Amino acid sequence: MSATRTFRIASIPADGVGKEVVSAGRRVLDALASHAGGTFAFEWTEFPWGCEYYAETGKMMADDGLETLKDFDAIYFGAVGWENVPDHISLWGLRLNITQNFDQWANIRPVRFLPGVQSPLRKADDTELDWVVVRENSEGEYAGIGGRNLRGRGPGNEVALQTALFTEKGCERIMRFAFDLARTRTVKKVSSVTKSNAQQYGMVLWDEVFDRVALDYPDVTTESVLVDAMSAKFVLKPEDLSVVVASNLNADILSDLGSALAGSLGLAASANLNPERRFPSMFEPVHGTAPDIAGKGISNPIGAIASAALMLDHFGLHDEARQLESAIERTTAAGHLTRDIGGEATTDDVTDAIIEALAPSP
Ligand code: ATP
Ligand code: MG
């Protein structure tokens, strides 16, 4: 028998439903490893960081947290934020602290339609819909550049600037990433999204870089679409989409739209990648902490479990990733659905059903 490959994963469930869905994802990955008969294994280290940790220590994560995380093969993340901590502190103190310092500049968010799940889009034949939003994750509208109360203006006259940052290098690397991804897909097409008719500096640079990079990929079809038109296209002509590349803000909004169209935010997976692999990448569901349902055991674990499939791909375990995706499909097709997608199943029911679907047939 060949030696066991062990993948060391840092898990950070953090807050709200993050805890429930990360624990579901861990169970599924461990089941997958046990079926693999010792060819690979996952070694988990869990970190208690998040808003409860903040209440105890005044910090969102340990001071040496990044140093500790640096040597893991991947980070498996839940969701961060709670009412005791302002969003900008919880988000920047933990999640963005990791994505920024580990240079996770590419964020991929697949939009997948699952059998048995009602979509507001659903026509008879759209179960094949499948596209990926590639989000620039390091600059753009979320670069954090700007300021308030400039020149000491008095009450009622405050001015705030929020500046978007576009660098030629930043644009080029995310576009090459998107084109390379398109080459791995059945439909080799990249749609670039901007609002370059109204934002005439950064987004025009984006468009120019896109046209230039496209020349290196003559086998890939391209289009440039304004974000307003792309929002309509998501709803009206989604069969036209394969890889959609957009800046930080635009991709954030489009990927939430995509997951809602697929049936629920609770289904949507994401990966924050450091493609050079100098630092660990981070895998997390797109959804937040869902305070309205947290602690009830009814959250949908599929977004987190599908994120675990992206992590398997990152480890090179492509067959296992496809097995997991197929187990998710068989589970929804068989009607194991949480409430957000119209069923009655609990988080544990769906997780158990996925684990059962993974078991090798006797
Ligand atoms: P954040 O600010 O943390 O991004 P948000 O405002 O985007 O949070 P979410 O926490 O993502 O909000 O929740 C939005 C809605 O989607 C809520 O009604 C929530 O219950 C629902 N939701 C989110 N995740 C899930 C899930 N895993 N299962 C079921 N419903 C979910
Ligand atoms: Mg949100």
C-alpha cells in the first residue's frame, strides 16, 4: 500500500452558523478519507477565533495567529460576525486579515444548479446551468483607500472619499487566472464585467488589460459586459455564461445573485486562493453567520461542503472532489433539503445523507 498523504487543515468555524456548517464539512471529509482506505488523511486543528474570542480577549484572533496558520495546507472557514462586535472590526480582524496577508487574490465562486432544488429561474431544462464567478480579491473597490471629514468641515457637511484601486499587475493576474480556468471547462469563454462607461479610469484600464490578455488565449471566447447588463444576463441568459471575471465589489454582488438564482445563499461555495501557493488558501461558504437561524441545527451545510470539494481540487484530489459533488447532487435529488430550499431536513440529516451517498456501493 502506498504511503498516506496527510493534509493539515486549520479550521476556523468562528460565529453563528459557521460552527454548524464547518463541523458538517469536517465529518464529510473524514468520511471520504476513511473510504479511501488510507491513501490520504486530514489532520484538523481547530481555532476558537471569532466574536466570542473577542469578547474574552479584545481580539478577533491570537496575535501570532497568522504565523501559526502559515504552515497549514489550507484553512477551512465558517463565517464571522456577531452583534457584539462592529462588522468592520470582526471582518477586518479575522477574515480579511487572512485573505489580505496571505495574498489570496483570486476568489472563485461557482454557481451550480442542483437537481431537486427550486430556483426562481428554473425552466424545464436548466439543471445543466453551471458557471463560475472569479472575483479579484485584493484591490478594486475594497482597497480600503479613502477618508472622512476632509478639511475639518462642520456637522452636516462631512465629505467621504472611497477610492477604488486598479493596478495593471492586479488586473492581469486575475484575468490570466480566469482564462486558465476557462480552458479547463467545457465552454471555453470568459465574460469580463465592469462599469467602464461611467468609471473612466480604473475600469478602462481593466478593459484594456482584458483585451490584451485575451490575445494570448485565442482558443477562449470573450465578451465585455457592463455590470448592469450582466445582472440582467444572469437572470435572462445564464446559459451564455462559463467564467465571469469581475472586480471585488461587482463580483461580490454578482455571486450573491448567482447563489440566489441557484436556490439559496446556503448552497454557494467559495475558495480564496493564493495561486502561487506561498501561503495557505482558504475555503468557505459564501453565506454569513445567519443569526436568524443560528444554533437551531437547520442551516444548509451544502455551501460549506461544496467549499470542501474546492479544497479537494486544490489538494489535487480531483476524483474525490467530483465524487463529493456527485454525492451532493444525489442528496438534493433524493429530497434531503433544508428549509431554505423548501424542505424540512436538519443540518445533520443532510450531512448524514451526503456521507451515505459517498459510501462505496457494496
Ligand atoms: P454577512 O453580513 O455575514 O455576509 P449576510 O447579511 O450576508 O451576512 P447571511 O448571514 O449570509 O447574511 O444570511 C442571509 C440570509 O440567508 C438569512 O436569511 C439566512 O438565514 C440565510 N442563510 C445564510 N446562510 C444560510 C445557510 N447555510 N442555510 C440556510 N440559510 C442561510
Ligand atoms: Mg453577505
